[in-house]
Amino acid sequence: MSTKDFIEKDYYKVLGVPKDATEAEIKKAYRKLAREYHPDANKGDVRAEERFKSVSEAYDVLGDARRRKEYDEARALFGNGGFRPGPGGGGQFNFDLGDLFGGAQPGGPGGPGAGGFGGGLGDVFGGLFNRTGPGARTQARRGQDIESEVTLSFTEAVAGATVPLRMSSSAACKACSGTGDKNGTPRVCPTCVGTGQVSRGGGGGFSLTDPCVDCRGRGLIAQDPCPVCRGSGRATSSRTMQVRIPAGVEDGQRIRLRGKGAPGERGGPNGDLYVVVHVDEHPVFGRRGDNLTITVPVTFPEAALGAEIRVPTLSGPPVTLKLPPGTPGGRTMRARGKGAVRKDGTRGDLLVTIEVTVPRELGDEARKALEEYRAAVEGEDPRAGLFEAAKGE
């Protein structure tokens, strides 16, 4: 990534978010665009592939708090006219930005004795432009983070599951082993002499160091360009990997798998893989944190007289709960250790809500028994005092 990219590219505009967007807003915008322009959803569409790369590049910067801060500082400094020479030249600013972006020695140009630019700008721009010292030496680069989604059944989310994930990311071209040359024998770029960087004048002796356009910053030129990657040495690679989703995940949870993202460049580490989990609903069980929930119907005699009832569990044999006499509808009982798995390996509980059922049809004997019961409790009014209480103070 060149100096010019950070000064002129508006990554906020690429993702369609304001400059003061929160981390959550940036993630949401990236996920939406990544799904829309993903190569798997737009096979053969070159424009969609380029758009996907631009979105990934923007999120690679704005999705990292440190790099976002550096990006904002660079645009504030150079994008608004800072350190820009005036028209007509003049020999007062004859220096290369490579001296500022890293490696300045104490007392030398850009050091503590040069107006306070030593160290500070090197810290800000060194990681930003992937430079480690004067001359813009090539530096290993970490691979991009990848985000994917997976949908689990309710049972899989509670118990954990291993699922296959198919991902697409930029990686070294397999056809040419990343050399960009069909025969694997590229030559050193004569323009940059293998450094991958060239300096260009900005007027008034001012110069910027950018990636060499002839070799695309690689320092090598393919004598016979690879037909797969067109000489770039990079290609979109698809792979399927088995990912273990831990037990107890919840709907919408984001899991980070270190080192499972896109491969790094020039010996750099791999990026990370982020998996957003979606969980299907269960026809019987629900979820409340680490606890599972279930609503169990009981008859009026069971609720009034008390009973022992069998309650199903998500995985395992049923449990037996004892209803005390006079159990009202809506009461919640607890079956300990029958819920979801917690991070420490223990389990939550199964929360059982009692629902008293009312039969739609009654047989002659049942109707007679209920009429006798009504006669036996005649005079008792469960709504006594309700209307007075409803009036308030």
C-alpha cells in the first residue's frame, strides 16, 4: 500500500460510513458489502471482484483501531495541505518522505535535532506504509482478516459442532508459485532495481516514494506472465476448512480464530478468521443466557392436587419434577444442570414454566364432576378486591 493510497483514498467512502462511525457501524457496513460483492456470489464478474478487494482493503485499515488512527492522522496531515510545497518550487524542501517515515537517526534529518520529527512520525507512518527505514525497504505484511457466517441448529449451538467453511481470499498464485511468471523465472525490475519502490518529484524538490508501477511493487517482472494471475503473483484462492464451534454459542456471537485468515505476504503472519454464528429456533426449547427454557402443559387436577411430571431435556433422559398442590399457571421451576454449557465447562439450568391447560370438550362425567366442584366452592370469589385495587389511591 503506497503513501498516495493513504493520502488520497477515502476508505470511509468505500464502506459508505461517516468518519466518526463506530467500530460496530464499520463492521456492519463491511459485512453487508462483503456479502454483496463476494466472488462466490458473483462468479465471473470482474467488477464485483475488484469492488470486493476495495472493500476488504478499506476494512483492513478501518477495522483495526491502530491502523485507523494512523490513517486519520496521515490524511489530516497531508490531505489538508500539510508539508505540501508551494507553486514555483524553491530549494528549501528538498527531502524524501522516506526519511520521515522511518529509520531517522538521532541528530540527523528527521531526528530529535531536526524540529522534533524524530521517532514520532516514524512510529505513525512506519507501520502505515509498511516501511522500516530510509529507502522504503520491503517489509513482511500480515494477511487480511476474513469474516464468514455459519448457521447452526439449536442443538448444535448448545452442544458445539464442527462445521465446514468455504472461504475466498487473496493468496499466492498456485499456478506460478507466487512468482507471477509462467515458468517461475521472473527477472529483477530494471526500473526500481528490485526494491519495488520508486521516488517521484512533487515540485520544489519535494519527493514521494511509491510502489513501482512497472513491477507493481514486487521488485520482479514476469518474462512470461502467468495466465492465471496475469503476472501479479496473487490470485483469489478458495478453500474449505473444518471449524470447531465451541459449545454454548449464542445467536449473533462472533468467534475469532487466530491465524486462520488470508495468508501473509513476504513471510508475514496469516490474518484471523472471524465467524458470525446464527442459530435456528427449536420447536420446544428456548434460550435465556446459559439456561434453557421450556413450557410444559399440566391438567387442572395436577396443578390443584399436585403431581409428578416428566419433562424432556435437550440431550439426555427426561427429568421428573414434583408439582406441589396449588401450583398456579405461569410458575417457573428449575431442573439444575440441564441447560447450556458455560465457558468453564459447567452447565446452566432448564427453566420449566407451568401452563395449566383447559379442555375444549368435556365428557358427561367430567362435566358433572366440574359442576359439583363449582357448587362446592360457590361463594369464593378469586376477583374479590380486584376492582377496588384497580381504582388505585
